[in-house]
Amino acid sequence: MQIETAPFRVRYADTDAEAVAYYGSYFSWFEMGLIQLLEELGLSMPEMDARGCVAVAAETLARYRRPARYDELVFVRSRIAQAAAKRARIEHEVVRVADGQVLATGADARVLAGLPDDGQWEGASALPLPDGVLAAADERVERIEPLSRRAEGILGPLPPGARSHTAEFRVRYAETDAQGIAYYGSYYTWFEAGRGELGHAVGMPYAELERHGYVLPVAEAFCRYYTPLLPCERFHITTSVPALGKAKITFANHITSLDGQRQVADGYTIHACTRRDGRPQGLPLEVVEHYGPAV
């Protein structure tokens, strides 16, 4: 089963300083497709929430092909690609109306979580997916495919000398949602904040890179969620550089509770290097020297 949302315009609030859609904005667009998809199946997310039955993101992924620019008309195409007993893989495309070009693809691994009567997330448990969701899936499987096959390699042990930095942040209300926890798309904003702090720590902040005429657009972004963060909760994010190629750089992110006892989420972003006009560019020597392994 596949749906298409009504076309909508890329707003100022969706864009960044490069006048293109911020990479984290795509996840809220994917959610629009998910909501419509569930409604087509007779499932209302607000009604589900009221019953203590929440469609939780276990993993999310986006791959970016072309930038969506301010004021362009786009729409989202979504489908249930795979469904297992308690987990579904939802796949998305963001399409530009003017020429039908697919600007980005994405996927969510969703779990239906049942909350106890007190509404506390510590007591949540995975519920069987409704029959309608199972029937609407393109494929019924015992276990859905991993969203990212490269995640384990990127998020595993770091190579010797890899650059790494840990920063502390606090969850703002603007980063939470109606479920009373941090919104799943907010984690990508924190990944960016972690990259920014790492840049300052190694002596090459992103603003300095831009002054030299370079940008590092996100080509791929992935996050895996373990336990939720609550409003005003403080947490640590450790950002590292596990891989540095000739024309791309990879950042790994690990989020934990402030005391380090609780694993919250991990993920990565892969960045290309381009000039300000979008032309591909090899990584400048300054980036390699500052972000490459310490010697």
C-alpha cells in the first residue's frame, strides 16, 4: 500500500543558512507520510496515543540526493515495505512537484508500544501490529531488514587516534512532542550540535570551513533509539570521526544519560564536500589535518 501527501511548500522554518531544506526537516516530512498512511488504514495517531498505544520510532534513516529549496512544492510518498509481528519498516520518498525528481529517500522502523496506566515509559512493552498494518505491507517477514547495513561498522569501536569529543546538552520543550518525550527528529539537531562542538575542540569550527568556501552537506543520516529523553533532562553526546575519505567525512554519535548509565541513542551522518555553488570537492587539507586521526 502506498500513499502520497498533498503538495506543500518548503518553508523558511524548514531551511538552513544555505537556503536549502535542513537535513533534519525531512524526518518531520516523513512523519506526515506516516500519519496519512495510518489514517488510510483507519488508525489515528492521536486516538492511539490517548489509549496509551504509541507508534515509536526504533530506527530512522534518510539519504539525500538533491536539495529541496525554499518555496519549492514537494510531496511525500510513503509505503509499508515490510511488517513483522511487532515491527514495521516504513519507506518514504520526498518528491519535487515541478519535475518529479526524488530529492530524498528515507525509512522508519516502527514499534507499537503499550504504556502502563501511569503513562511511564519505563514500563512500556512492544505490542503486536494490527492486522490492517500487516495486510497492507508489501512483504510479511519474520524480521524486518536493518535500515542501515553500515551502522554497525560506523558505530563500533573507533580506529586508533580517531577524533572524539563529548558535550552536555539539555532537552528543551521545543525539542519534545505530544508523547511527553524528546521528538525523534530532534536527535539529528543534537547530532549537528555535537559536530559543532567537535569542530571547536579540534580547532576547525564549521564557520571557518564556510569562510574558505566549502560546505559539508549531509548525504546520509541514521539514528537508532534505545530509551527516551524527557523535557529538561540533561544528557551527553559523544561525537567522533570514525572515517575520513578523499571527498567525504563520517561522524558517529552516541547519546547517553548524564551519568553514563543509560544508553539513549546512537547514529551517524555521512557528509560530502562541495564548494558553495554545489560543485563536488575533495576534502581540504585543513579538514584532513584537524579531523583526521591524531598522531
